[in-house]
Amino acid sequence: MAAAAACGGRSNEHQCITQWIADHFYMCEGCSVPRCLLYEMYRENCRQYDQNQVNPATFGKLVRLVFPDLGTRRLGTRGSARYHYDGIRIKKSSSFYARYFYLLNEKKYHSADVSSSEEVAYYQSDDYTKGTPGINLDTEKDKFGTSLTEFRRFSSWEEELRKKHSYEMVALLADEYCSYCQDILQNMRNKELDKVEDCITSFWKSLQPEIIMLMSLPDMCQLFKCYDRQLFKEMESILLHDFLEDVSIQYLKSVRLFSKNVSIWLVSALEDFPLLLRVLKIKEVTVFVKRIRRKTYLSNMVKTMRIVLNNNSRVSALKSDLNAVLNQEIVDIPGNTLQKKFKHVDGMESDLELKCLNNLISLLDTSTDIRVFLNSVSANLRTFVIQPSKSKEEFKQLAAKFQLGWNFLLTAVSKAMTLSHMDSFGSWHLFNLLLLEYVIHILQSHLEEEGEDGLSVIQQNSSSVQVVHKPAHLLDDFSVEQPQVEVPEPAHVTLTQSQSDVNLSSVILKVLSCLVDTATGNKLLQVMLEDKITKSSVKLNLPVGKDALITLKDGQRFIIRTSDPQQISSGTCLRENQTDL
């Protein structure tokens, strides 16, 4: 403790932390320490001695620096399981010994150390709690009002990736990334939103080049895309679990601002990262921002609509006017096509939208709870759009057809009420906006849940090839140009220009970018061949790790051999085929 307190200066910071860890913990087979509890104890120590704190990802690396063979395991019942450092135990001589077992019980953590039951039993007793120091940790209960849920790991998926790539690197990266996600969620539950920015920036800055390259591989990107979706869904749940809840306008503004800031922080942190990784991350955070925007907008409208529904005279007038519009032929106003649409012999499918609206009108007799009205809309969407859909394309078609008819119906009703100068038009206008936006939210949310196909999110100009990573440095003979996206060509190609005296000394090879074929997942290298004599050029997309035989029109041939993008700095080997020259 004294050593940790006395340490000063940035250069000694990590050494002080590792010394603190070694002073308080030791290797012990069969024992475990909750990962977040160890970090919280470290934070307590920093606060007590006014020391700067490192982020959780850095702290985890320092723990493994002290205990290189440390394992990780998840303990606890379903819904309350936590990640533990497996194979260490707190020392009895530690000044945190009593505090550790008190918090272990207070937070309801599970421990693999069966010998700790007596300590836990004692430190939960009145004898200890009466003399507990005034240092308190946040409880497991979410301060935003929702319970702490488990961050689910895709263990079998991770195991498959370990077989394809470096076992240790994949395991370390997956552990660190999930810890990073959990740290963000914990800060949000603790209402420490200002710490989320540091959590995001520090994690991405701490990644080593080889980890970044591993993380940028298409199959790894898909794994972390799933973790991102889980992260942002949980963030959304913490910020605004139910937009029907009565929250202040100021809180809604704060939530919108925070979601935008998260996007800005992430985009800034990923500025120099490979394009594929950057695009997938930005896509997921953009979906998060849009969902928050929709939910806060709906929350505002619900708040206003509740005022209308709580006024019996307004509700009666609204119902009367809507019945008049739909049942008493008020729609026979010149220029209004509502009656034609719904009475056309081929317009039976449009009765779906009319049925939905009639259901809502009938509910005005029995309920003033906005939740009941929106549940009715949700049920109709499930019945008429979501459940009948057998594929994403079919869902899009049914959703577009329903939304077109729904918008037409509500617009026609608004037009009829406006031209008839009906008293309830103001109430209907609010109801109309809410119904339109809610249908959009439900349909869009379902589409977002389905997700996008593979790597097509970065598709441009209907191309099946995408830029993954622009080489950072190449051999001196190569020049770097801006990456361009082209459809892949076969490995065996012929230059279109003809020159009888062409030789390899006149041919320049330029590496443009690394690519991924979204149809097959194969890596490609985009290059440009230029003839200095004829000033002609051709672009080629070459399969990585294979030889491409290039045949000139005069019969000369040479081979371009490409290497894996992970070793792109070693360059591309251009050599003559001695047997053909």
C-alpha cells in the first residue's frame, strides 16, 4: 500500500500497479477473484491516495503481467454470472482482506474458493458492518432502474476462430473486447457517462498493430459485430428501456446528446483503422443513434398524447369525428380518393389498414392508456406483416405495401377532417403523427434485428469487392494511390496494349489496396500495371497467396505473387518466369 501511495509520475505508474497487485494477491489453484471487484478495489486504493487510475483494459493487462498463467472463468447463476480471474486469491495479510469478503457478499458474487464461506459469513454480520469504513462501492442494482444483465459470449464461435487463427491472440482479443463492452455498460449503470468516452478512446488506442490486423479479418469482424449489437442494445435499454415511461424532456435531450457523442467518440477513435472494421463499427453505432432518436421522438409524442387521452371530452369528440369520416361518407369531398381506394373491387387488401384504424377507434370507448393503443398496432403488424414474411425480401415488400396504405389512409382522414373544419383535428393530428412514427419504428426495428447480410454493408456501385485496408507502407518501387473498387478479374489476364519491344523494365507495378470478395470472402490485392513506353495501364484484382500468370500480347509472360495482407509490409514479389523468358 505504501509503495502504491508513494509512486508518482507517469513512467512508474504501471510498475506501481503491478506491485500493488502482487502485494495483495497470490496464485492459488481452485480459487478465483471477480474481475470487476478487483478493479473496484484498485479504484478505491487510487481514490484513497489520490492516484490516477488506468482504464479497465489496461488494468487487466497488468494483472496478467503479474500472473501470466491466469485463467478466466464465468461463475454464478444464469442472469447473474460474472467473469472471474481463475487461479488467484487475496492474501490474508492484505489490508483489503476484510473489505474484499464484505463486498463479495454485499454484491452477491460467487466464488470458486469454498474456504471463503466462513469469511463471508463473518463479514456480513453486524460485528463487521458496524465498523465498516466509509468507502462504498456501487451496488449491482442498475441505478437507471433495470437489473444488471449478463453480457453473453459466443464461446463456440470463438473456439472455431481460435482454430483458424492464433489461439492465444483470439482468446485475448475476445476477452479484452468483452471486458471493454462490460466496462461501458457498468459506467452507464453507475451514471458515470463522462467515463464512457475515456473507455472508448483508451481501448482502441491500446490495441497493437497485430491485434488490429486480426480484428480486421472478415470472420473476426462478424464476431465483433454481434458483440457490438449486444452492447448497443444493452446501452439502449439502460438509457431508455421503455419510451412509454414518463421521463422529463431534459432527460430525453440528454439521452439523444449522449448517443450522438458515442458515435462521435467511436468514429474519432477508429479514424486510422482499416476500412472494413471502421465501416462495420460505424454501421452498428449509427443504428444505435437512430433507434435512440426514434424512441425519444416517440416518447415526446406519447407525453403529449396522454394529455389528450386524459380529457374525456377530447376523446369523445375525436371518436365522433373519426366515425363520421369513415362511416358517414364525409370522404366524398372533391379531390379525396379515400372512398375510391377502399371501395374498389381490387382493393380488398387495403382493408387491413382500415381494420387497424377501426380497432383503434373502438378502443377509445374502453381505454385511455396509450400503451393499449400502441399494443394494438404492434399486434396488427405482427399478424399482417411480420409473421407472414418468410424472408427479409418478402418482409420488405409486405412492410412497404402496408406502410403505403397506412400513410395514405391517415393522410386522407386528415384531409377530410381539415376540409370539414372538425373540432378534434388538433387531437387527431397528434394521434396521426404518433401512429405514423410508431409503425415506422416497429418495422425498422424488426429489420434491424434481422441485420444485414455479411459484408454487403460497404458495397459500392453494385460491386462484390470491398476495400479492407490500405497498405501503410510498401517497397520503394511501388507507388500508392487512392483505393478504387472494381469487379474482380480472373488471375490469368492479357494486357490490351501491344508493343513488340516491351520488356519487364518498362512495366511498373502499383499496389492500390487490399480487397475482400463479399461473395466468397476471399482476399484480393488490387494492383495496376503500367507500361512506361506506351503509357497504357490495366487494373487487376489478384487472389492473395496465389501466383497470377500475366501474358503480354507479344508472348512474354511473368508471374505476380501476392502475400497475405497481414504481411503486406514485406511487399509484393514481381519476378520473371525463367522457363518462359
